[in-house]
Amino acid sequence: MRPKRMLAPGVGYYHVISRIAGQRFLMDAEEKNRLLDLFFRAAEFSGVDVLTFALMDNHFHIMLRVPKALVVDDADLVRRMRVLYGDAKTDRVLEDWERWEKKGEGSRVIKAKTLLRERLFNLSEFCKTLKQHYSMSYNVRHGYTGSIWGARFKSIVLSTDYETLMTVGAYIDLNPVRASVVQEAQDYAWSGWGLAHRGHAGAREGL
């Protein structure tokens, strides 16, 4: 049995690390751009706050804040679905729900909405959403099967004091410099610091 993941009580701050299976270097510029787009969509769907990150060729680092769970009404749930799945897929799901309601199967709709809400404000569910959706996308485009990721993600619970968060954030943003990919952290396009320097609203908000 896998050990239970350590979670912070209430609001939690985490340093998350996940690596590609076999330490393969699969993440070229195009793949990192795709992962980056999904990364922000998965965060908005899940309700977690991305503070900073570094997407590398064979792994990623994320520092994020998981707030206390909020009450999400149906309108907000559908909005989150559109962010993650897009309009076409979300519309198909809504059509299914409408059809079930007309057939007197409202319990199926309630169950579907409950399962979606259980994925919100949850560290493991955010990482699962991000990694599974990216694996499916990668496999379709490259003819692979199964997950491209190695062992389950590693998460470290962080102290909420300013010094700790700044130290871990700097460690993450300097990853590309330590790897000799760039000389200056702001020159790396797939990190929180680099993206903030390029004017990205989500990256700036996290920092």
C-alpha cells in the first residue's frame, strides 16, 4: 500500500515535482508550450493558485497554494469545465445531462456533478488532471500508449512564512540556470519568473 500523502491542514503550500518515465528528455519547446497551456487551464479548473514553476525537458517543478474548498455552484462548475475541456466537449456533457434529466435520471446528473466537484481544491486531483490530460494529448500526437510519467508526483508541504516561500520559489525559478539552459532566469520561457517577465498575467499574479 502506498503511504498516505502528507497534506497541510486548511490552506496548503506545496512544492510539487514530477518526472518523465526513464528520465527521457521528451519536452522540447513545442511540448513545453502545450504543457504550459494545459497547466494553467488545469489550475483554473481545480481552483489551485500557481505561485511559480519550471517546466524542464524531463521533469517539472511547481509551487502552488491549495485554498480551502469553496462552494461551487452549477454555473461556476460549467465555467471550469469549459476552461479545461473546451466548449465542444462541455456542450456534449451538458447535452447528456439534459437528456438524463428528461428521462427521469436526475440522479446520474447529480453524481456526475459531485464527481467533478470532488476534483476541486485538491492537490492530488490537480496533479492527476494535469498529468493524465497531457499524457493523453502526447500519446495521440506521437502514437504512444500509457502514461509518459514515471513514479507518482512528489510533494513537499511548505511553511507559510515569507522566507520559506521566497527561497523555494527562487530555487524553482533558478532551475534552468543551474541546468545551464540559460544564463539569466528571466530568459527561460517556461518558468514563472521568465513568463512573468514576458507579461503573462497568470505568472505575474502568482509571483
